[in-house]
Amino acid sequence: MAKLGVGPIATWRFKEALKIIKPDPERQRECEHQVAAVLWGVEVAAKIDKAKSVPTPAQYKRDLQKLAKTLQDAIDLAAKAISPEYEYQLRRRKISWIGEPLKLHLKETELAINWIGSRVRKGSPRVSNARTIAADAAYILLRRYGRSPTRVGGREGRTHKLAKVLFGNEHAHLFDY
């Protein structure tokens, strides 16, 4: 356990997680290594969450909108820079016009902008990487080493309990993750 960087603070989380998972005796050691790795991963993700340098989805969207505007300007400039007769020669030789890849990039950028807009509600809180890792790992650990990870029991189910233990806060709201 100490080799993976999980300190004494995580010991209670480690023991409690193993109680919830209840792995088979022949897979106990493998499960312990996986739980230790998950606890380390949650700690690292929590440090990343606290860092202010991680952009929000709104910042990504603004940057993508700037990129879309720049691409549109480049397409317009490329149309002005190439004379119609030269463009005809390019098409006749089946050489792509410089604006075609730019149009493709613009379309992909617009798809990314729309994807962010449809998935992230305005004013919604930032998604926590640590909470996401804890919830995903709880499901995977239960499925691989323990009993079936069902949502039966809702917020009192095994998966939710294990996710809270892995996250390190037994009062955390991880059900939506």
C-alpha cells in the first residue's frame, strides 16, 4: 500500500472500501492493489480540481468560438487570394483548394461548440474529476471483485457507499456522478 503513495490518511478509506467490496480470498491481493491505486488517483484528481488553471467549459467554448471566427476569416481571405482561373486549374487537376480543409476544420469546431453547449448548462458547477473517478472506480471495483454494482437502494446502495468512501467524504453527494 505504501508503494503506491497512499498514506495513513487513506487507511480508513482503504479498510472501509474492502469491507464494502468483500472480494474473494483468492483475489483479495489484486483487489487491494486496485483500491490503493484508485485512492491515489482520487487524491491526484482532487489536487487538479483545486488548481485554478484548469479551464471551465465556458472558457473552452469561448476559445472555440474565437477559433471558429479565425477559421472563417481565413476562408474568406483564401477566397480573395486565389483568382478564379487558378482555382479552376486546381479543381481540374483534382488538387484541393486551400479553403476546403479550412471549411472542414470550421465544421468540426462548430460541432465541438454545439456539443459543449448541449452538455453544459449555463451557470452549472464545474464537474469534479475526483468525484467522477470515485464514482466510476466504485462501479468497476464492485463489478470486478465484489457483488453486482446496482443502483438498487438509490443513495444507500453499495455503489454509492463505496464511491463516498473512495472520495473520502461520507456526506458527499455522488449519486449524480
